[in-house]
Amino acid sequence: MSIKKVILITGSSGEIGKNLINHFNQVDSTSIISLDLNPIDNPKKVEKHIIGSILDKKLIDSINQEFKIDEIYHLAAMLSTKAEQNPIIANEVNVNGTLNLIDLCMKQIASKNSKIKFFFPSSIAVYGLDTNLSEPIKELDYLNPKTIYGMNKLYCEKLGDYFSSNTLFDFRAIRFPGLISVNTMPTGGTSDYLPEMLHSAAQKKSYECFVNSDSQLPFMVMPDAIQAIIKLMEIEKNNLTQSTYNISSFNPTAKEFFNIIKTYYNDFNISYKISINRQNMVDSWPSSVDTSKALDDWGWSPEYNIEKAFNNYFIPYLKKTYQ
């Protein structure tokens, strides 16, 4: 059997996965292998879509036998809200699943003696605050996660660094803030109150918010998230002073975001029914993060501030979709 050079994307039916596949299809001829528990919307965009689990070691071994992997984008995970409801399963998926992908890299490196880049989407959930802080949080501050999801993400960052002692394993991670996408519906994230609010307004529905009006987290739009992944993965390794970076764009409170939406959808209404568990998670995360290391090391800055996000991304797409 011939060995094909590919990139592997796990969690390919999720928000980031769909948009990442679209990006590669537009700018690159790289062969993509995708892996997910679910089918993907457009299987023609990938060379091969595999329906299966990152916990299936036989499946992972078959990928190792068939392909030569240049890069892995390991996006498959159980997100924060669902993880709190199922912490044992979350640990199995988020940690052991990641270890299975790292093990795949180690086997490829041993047999083919070639470098593999490994992208890991971490989260601001790795931080754990006991009180609200006004100053932006740096990468090494307050690493005391309060949730199983945050604990899983932080541990996987450390695993990536540990296995990077093999210089052919090139681990890179971004601690994402809340992400807002117009072409996919949010599922299972604790920061989903803003995208849910936005989609509800566009569908002319009222919205029942699960956190209070003063809740504040860093956010960014999906196009900036995809560009950040690509930019980080393309930069030369010797330009990087660390493996894991903060990025973000804007950080409105729930009330501030609602007020902006009202300028476009005058009839939109919101009510609040607080989920104590989700509110506690949001309260333990920083309201802003320090992104200076990403700027210094790989020149990253967001294209979209909140005004441009509404005028050039949210509203044009949503009005076309829900007209």
C-alpha cells in the first residue's frame, strides 16, 4: 500500500473543523484526512473522512499504517458544559484521546523519521480566578482551573511540551477565548451565550441568557481564529519563545453585546435565567487576556474588532441566511 502525505484533522464536523477545512480547500492543495464521530457536511472537500473515535486505538493504528502525516490539527474534544456533566468521560476523551494522537505522532516519527506539527486548541478555561480582575491575564498567571475541561486542557498543554523533547514533534497551542461563528451553531460551550444571542436575534426569536448581564469574557470571530491557527503553524519554530499563546479580540459584557444587537434588530428581547454551574465557570475565567506574546513572536493581531465584526461579518451573513 502506498503511503500518502496528509494533514489529519480530528473533530472535523465541529465549528473550528468545518472552517479549517474550508480554508485549506481555498488556499492549499494539501490532502486532508478528517476524523469525527459524525459525517461532515461536504465530504468532497477531504480526501478521506473517517467516522470513528479518537479513543479507538485500532482505528488510529490503521491511519498510521496508511498515511504519512505532516500535520495534525487535534480539534476533537468534549466541551466545557458537557464535560462538567460527564467529568469521567470528559477526561477519557480530552486527555486519553489526545494521548492517542500524540502516540500516533511518536510512531510516525520513529518509523518515518520526519517532523510532525501538532496543533492543539486550548482554552481560557485553563485559568482559575477567585475574584474578578481588571488587568489582562498572562499565559503563566492563575493556572488553577476550576473545571474538568480546564484541567484537561492544561494537562494536554503540558503533555505537548513533554513530548516535544523529541525535536521532531512540534507542538503548538492557542488558548482560545469564546468563538463566534455565523455559519455554524454553537454546541456545548459555556461561552456560547453571545453566539446564541446573535443567532436568536437574526431568527427573530427572544433569547433566555444563562449568565447574568454583567458577565464578561474575551471573544473573537471564527475567521480570526482560523487565521491565527494558520499563522502560528506557518511561523518558523525558532521564532517562538513558548508553545502556547493567548489571543482575543473584544470582551463585551452580555448586556453590552445585547445593546449592540438591538441597533440592528430593534425588536430583539432578552431575559435571564441564570445557570449557577455555567455562571460559576464564567466567573472563574478572565475577562481579558494579555496577547502581547502572540504579537511579539508571530505578529498576530485580530482583523475584526467588535464594530467590524458586526458590520462586515455578523450582520451581512445573518441577514442573508435568515431573511
